[in-house]
Amino acid sequence: MQNKISTLGYNIGVFGTALILIWIGLFKFTPTEAALIKPLVENHFAMNWLYSLLSLQAVSNLIGFSEIVIGALLFGTLYWPQLGKIAGISSTVIFITTLSFLITTPGVWKLVDGFPVTDFFLVKDIPYLAVSLMVWGNYSKAKVDTEL
């Protein structure tokens, strides 16, 4: 059983993760973000094919739409627990994918004064991945009441 502080922390984590997904998802509809994610997507083994089917902006829009929907699902878990498993799995996939850009994107790692550094906007997804896994786990192990 969780205490009130743990529950509050969990809810803040879910809300924050949902907020970031929705916010960044909306930004994907801009030409600036579409151009910024191009090197990440075009060098990713599971995503680079998208540019052979869709335009630069359409790929970004598709990714943004997915992020918005999954962010909304995560937010929804705070009120409708039956959304938890799909929201947890979906957001886990998003954050594993974004973290994999650290491996698939050339030039993302640099040496600064002999210390390896990266584009930290990707590294920030580690705690979001943790929240996603908590959501997935919370709703996978217990029977969820299906009444609204």
C-alpha cells in the first residue's frame, strides 16, 4: 500500500510526463521541430523509412500526434485506471525509442574537456521512461475496475 506522499509523487510524475509529451507533441507541428528531429529520425533503423513515404512535416506531425494521444492517455490514467496498461506500454515505447537516438544518431556524443557529453534533451527521457514503466507495472499486476 502506498502512502500519501508516494501517491502524490506518482501522480506528479504521471502528470509531468503527460504534460511533456503533449507539449513536445504540439511543437512537432512546427517546421522548426520537424527540421530538428530529422537527423534523429533519418538515422534510426526503425523510423528512417518514414521519409520515403511522407514529407518532413508529415513525419513530424505523425510523431507529434502519437505523443499527444499517448500523453492524453497517461493523463487519463489519473481518472480512468483502465487506460493504464496501454498508456504505460505506449509511453515506454516512446521513451525507449527516444533514448535509442543516443546510439543511432551520429555526432550526438561529444568529448568536452575529455568528458563525454551528449544532447541532454534526450537524456531527460530516463525519468520519463521510469514513470512510464511504473504506470505499466501498476496496471499490469492488479485487476483494474472497469466501471467509469
